[in-house]
Amino acid sequence: MLFLGVGPIVNQIILKTSSLLPEYEMIAFSSNLSIGKTSYPILSYNRLSEIQFDDSAVFVVGWRESPSEHSIFAESRELVLEATAHRPTFLISSASVYGNTTNPATELSPASPINAHGRSRLDLEKWARRHTQVRGIFRVANVYGDFQLPGIVDKIIGHMKSSQKDSDFEIQGAPEHVRDFVPLNFVSQVISELVWHGAKNPSADEVLVNVSSGLATTLADVAELAKKFSGLSFKFSNLDPSEVIAKNILSPLKLQELLGIRQLPTHRDLEAYLKYSFE
């Protein structure tokens, strides 16, 4: 199995997912796959052509940039195309492709990204459908679970652990902005199960699925919890409203049906994670 990824959130998801699929050999292909003190086999893009893949190879792909941009993806596009052609491929995408959501977005909801992040993820989904044998596309909500991650929850924890912990923390967005938070361990677990089932059923149709909790949490809620456990003070930044998602909630119903999940992540999981991190 080849894991393609750029960016700390995607890298963490890939690393966690690979650990749950021991029957596959992991080859990590990434520009910055380095988490903590754990070492992983890293393959730079100019060495991808050295690997011989058989027809049973499975690929889990996640990229920060659009395939049309000049990036590590653009530099290695032909090699990635050669490696993934006619082989099961799974793509880690993002909730940001939906843009603002009035009600929890289902997989049938229109993709209406309002910022560069969402547009690049949607571009990548389209690229993957055109050029690879896609088995699954996973639109992942706001991930938390490791203070090295760039999501708002882990940024707060990282700030507390830094030398600037005595200064106010600035949250990008407004207090009333709403997000759907989901823990890293849950994301990796469900993606590993979806990948395993998809790889074992090569004739199956593509699965587009939201990986989310379906719960609405305001940025004010996050700030209040973090202040409760850390004593930090917070301020909110005024960003361009045309680029900032005010509300983004995903429906997890299809995920529950596919995997028979009875217990989804709850607000208590987020609270417990913050409490543990600040103890």
C-alpha cells in the first residue's frame, strides 16, 4: 500500500490509518511525513518510479494543494498517475468542499466551496475521478487529537505548550461560527475499515462518505472549554467573510450505515481531550 500525503493533518490520518492495516506494507510518499520521534519509510517524489507495483496495490492519497498548482503534487503528477492507474485508490478530502451549510450536509448536498482550501480539495476529487480508479473519497470534518495539528483545538493546546503561553490566543473566526469536530483516532479507524472493505471488493462502486460527528460546536464553545481547563484568554479575529466558513456541519448517517457505527464522537470526547491535554 502506498500512502501519498502532504500536510500535517493528512499525514497524521495516514499514519494512524496505516497502523490499523497491518496486512499491507506501508510506503509513505510525502514531503514532510515526520511526526514526533517515530520514523517511517519516506520516499521522495523523484524515487517513486523505482517501486514496482503489482495489480493488488492500494493507494491512500491526501494532498494539501490542488493538482493544478505548482507543488510537490505537480512535480510528481506523472509518477503518481503511473502508480495509481487501474489500481484501487482512496482519497482523503475535506468538509470544506461544502462551504457553508444550513443543515448538516449529506453526500448528495452540492459542493460549494468558498475558500481556496475547499476549492483545491474539490479540484483534487475531480482529478482523482478522471485519472485514478477511485474506490473511496472521504470528506473529513475538523480533526483534533494531536497538538501538532493545525486545527483550532490543537492550535490552542500547542500555544499552551509553547513559550508564548502567557499571551492571549487569537482564534481565526467569530464566536458564533460553527464547526463539526471529530477526533483523529475515530477518523483513522473508520477510514481504515473503509479502505479494507474497498480493497477487498475491487468491483465495488466508488464510495463518497462524510467522516464526521454531525454535532455543532461554536468557536465560543471551544474557547470556553479551553479557558476552563487552561486559564488562557482568547480573542477572535475579523477575517474576510467571503473566505471564512460560518457554519459547516456534515451528516454522518451514511458512514453509520456503511460500517454499522452505533456510537459517534460526542461533545464529551472533545471536552475530555482538552481536559487531558491541559492536566
